[in-house]
Amino acid sequence: MPKVSRKILITAIVTAVVLGTGSVVVLTRIASNQANAETPKSDPVKTAQVKKANLADQQSVSGQLGYGAERALAGRKSGTITGLPNQGAVIEQGKPVYWSDAKPVPLFYGAVPLYRDLEAGMSNGPDVKVVEENLAALGFKDFGAPDEKFTSYTASALKKWQKANGLEQNGKLGMGDVVVQAGAVRVASLNVQLGAPSGGDLMKVTGTERAVTVEVDTNKQRLAKVGEKVELSIPGGKPTTGTITSFTKTDGSGGMDNKPKIRLTIAVDDPAAAEGVDSATVSAVFTVGKKQGVLAVPIGALLALAEGGYGVETEDRKIIKVTVGLFAKGQVEVSGEGLREGMKVVTTE
């Protein structure tokens, strides 16, 4: 235990990096090592109990409610654009994304884009399975269970699908004849007009579920944990939670400080919480650290010791050197020899 006496000095600001949180601790008291110095009797003394607590280090960031991050959607079909969806339209499996030379270019769901033209006699591949899975989902199942083999049965199912969509019934599928996305898309904006070439960036799309987009500095990458829960406060709606579904790194161009950022997409767990709110600035609260059943004191109870480190002062004027842990909502985790639950320590708060 450090042998020091205490004297009230000027406010000292000490920056402490605890568990990577970068918390700023404001200490209004520091311990001096002046031998035999006595605290004036007139000094007011506040005390607080050392308590066992569950601490959660949380950080609040502003985000934008919408439908998640926008992404470019490109066409790969030769021809002229003769039809486009409306901005805000939701396009589902099998429905046209756009029209080229008066023929629809439908949406297929899948994780693998078409990377070649498909026809009978070709080699096996995951692109074949994507096509068969979509044909089966749309009611064309001549080939049985979807697999990676393009057979005459696959060609037969394709012909029936082509007939239903007013397309040439040749049993073949060019890699630009459909658009492959992970699921249904919502048209955020259009990049072209009627009469433009069918190839190239056509529009910006998003997912169809309500989501919050947040940008944070790269030094806060610890927040970008896919699957983690986030507390959301939506203006006009009720407090709810969200789930981080993805994150991407940006170069920062177009931002206020032009610094690289991490863009997080947070799915709103309860869509009803955002009902009637088209877009809004929301508060997203991230929990970056948790401790259960630890000893904690108010941050104002910390002393900066002359020999370095931190301590707390008991109500009978003894100094106990402590190791600090998690900082959360004005409390700090502490541990040290002689420290126990229920003990009273001097604090400024």
C-alpha cells in the first residue's frame, strides 16, 4: 500500500486507455507525497460505497435510417434500354429489373453471378445450380433437384420459363439475360434514362428491410462485429434493437474530413419500430465491453498517485492502490489488496 498523504489540488485531466475504449477520465483529486500533510478539517468529504456491479461500456453514434447501404447494379446485356423501374420500387425474384430491346431482364437470387453463357453440353458449375434453383423456385422443375449439371431437362425448364416471360424459347441463357442478387432489391436511384445502352451501371439498389447505416472512424473498428446487437433510438418510433449485418471500408471521399471510414449496416430487428418513418437520423448505441459482478466506484473516487497508477481513499484516510478496468456510465471497475464490497471511499461525486 502506498504511504502517501492527500492534499486537494487543481483539477487534473488524465487520459486512460482501458480495454481499448479510449475513455477520458477527469480526476478532481490527486494524491501528493508530502510527508505528514494533513487535510484541513473544513474540507467537505463525500463518500461512496464500493459496490458489485455489472458494467457495460457503451458508445453512441449517429446513423441514418433507411434501407441499408446503396450498391451499384450493372447490366451486361447488349441492346438499348426500353424500360426502367420507378425509384423506390421493390423487385423480387423473377420480376424484371429493366427491359432491353423491349424484352425483360429478370432478377434471380444467388450468391454466384453468371460468368458464362449456359447451354446443353457445357461443363458443370455453380452458376448452373443458381439457374436451376431459381427456375425451381419459379415453378419450372423438369430437372428434379437443382445441381451443377446442365442437362436436356434444364434446357426444357428454361424453354418453359422463357415462354412465360415472352422470351425466345431456345433453352439457353446468356450471362446478361438475368441479374443475380442475394435477394430482393429496392431501387434507390437510377443512373440512366430510356434509350441508353443496356450495359454498364444502371441504378443504385439497397435491400428491402429497414436498416440503419453508420459511419465510424477506422480506429473504432472494434464496433464492426457482424451479428452484434445495437440499441437504436428512432425519432417518432419506440426504442428497439438492431443487428450488425455487414461493414465496408470507404476511402472517405466526399465526407467532411475526407478520412477513411467504416460503414456499418444495422438491420432493424423490429420493423414496426420504424413504421411510418421513411428516413431519419437515429442514435445507435454500441456495447463494446461488459463485466459482470465486479467491484466498482464512481470515477470521482479515483486518485492519481504520485508514484504512478491509481488509488482510492477510504473514509478513514487510508490510500489503497487499485488496478482500474472497465469505465462505464460514470463508474469504473477497480481491484486491489484490501478493497472489499461495502467499503466507503472518498469521492467528488
